[in-house]
Amino acid sequence: MSLPEWKDPGLGIADLAFLLDEDLNQREKWGIQVRTPFEWLAYLVEEVGELAEAISEAHYRGGAIEKIALEAIQASTLALKIAKMSQK
């Protein structure tokens, strides 16, 4: 079974709640972290890899589509944190 094409739905303010919730989850799990830019990049690449795995599982093996959303939110949250840290 393959996934259908997805249309860009656009984003609104309410969508940011997912990122804020994930930020709280990450801080509770890992605490406040201080890392080099390359370490942050490594973490982001790992999260994107998990997103790729979730998409592949859903596309080729009937995996849960909900897993895609979870991994996308985790990767997006980390990417936004990197963007914010780079604005110093």
C-alpha cells in the first residue's frame, strides 16, 4: 500500500501548539542542553532519519501514519530551536 499525494495545507498559529508541547517534552526528557552547532545538526539529522523511517514504514509496510506526524513534529521542533540559537 502506498501513501497518496499530500497537499500543503498551510500553517496557522494553532499548529504551533504542537511545537510548544514537543519543546516541553524534550526539556523534561533531556533538560536544558548546551551543544555545538555540529552536535545539534547531528541530532536533527537523526530526527529526520526517524521521519524518513516512519514515512517508509507507512508507505511500504502499512505503518501508522500517526508516527509520521510525531516524527515530523520532533524534527520541526529541533529545527526551530536551531534557527533560534543561530539568531544570537
